[in-house]
Amino acid sequence: MRTYLRHLAQALLCCLPVTLLVQQVAGRLPANAQVHVLDGNFKLISTTEGIPANIKEAFVRYSRQPSFAMANPGAKYQVGDVVLDRTLPFRRLVFAGAADDRWFIHYERGGRGHGYYVIVFKVNPGTKAQLLWGGSGGSGARSLDQLRKMIADGEISSDGASY
């Protein structure tokens, strides 16, 4: 029994760093880091045309969609799960932002279980944009300050988020 427990403990200790790395790669930051994920001087973007191709490509990769399809704020999109117009996207931009090596997209997603989402990317020159953090919540933000507060208060959380 002792040998079994020793091997189990060794396996857990070896796997813990990998688990933490996978969580970070999957967009799960520790709670104290989540609060600061949108710190900095972000330039706000109000249309999908203002989002560069590399960020759109990263969004497609992490949302597992065939292409970037997102309506601009105020435009029609698929709000519910009953498809009335197949040409409408299921996502609509609330606003996006860029600061130094980070980009975020705040958007709403229709379909079954309408919700609001934030996905944050880290951009390094010469490499693909990588998921830094992502989360979801029941309501959208009207400003960057409100979005920051919603993340800090846990109203937008990475628990079970899919993009």
C-alpha cells in the first residue's frame, strides 16, 4: 500500500506543472491574474473591420469555427437557436481593444443559451496570436471600465467558457 501511495504522490507531483501549463494555454489564469488581464491603455475598436487578420485567425482557431463571422454592434445576428436567416452570424461584437502585445474581443453569442464573452490574445511579433484568457457571463459591458469590473467581480468567468 505504501508503494502505491508513493507512486501516486510522485505521479501527482509530476503532473501538476503540466496541469498548470495546460490551464494557462487553455486560457485559464489564476484568479489574481484574471483581474489584471485588461490592465493597460487599450485603444477601443468598434467594428469587426478594425480587428486585424491575425486576431481574426486566432479567434477562428479557438472558437473552432470555419471562418470569422461576427456582426458589427447593432447589426442583425442570430439571437436565438431558431435559425430564421442562415446568412446571419451567431456572434455580434460589443467592442474590442488593443494594447501593446494584447488584444481582446468582447462579443455576444446567440443560439441556445445566449451569453456574452471576452477572449484575450497575446500577440508576439512573428508568431500566431495565442489565447491568454477567455470568459463568459450573462450580460455585456457598455465600457472598458465596466468590463474590467465585471471580470474582477467574477460576473465574467473562465469557468466552463467556450468561445
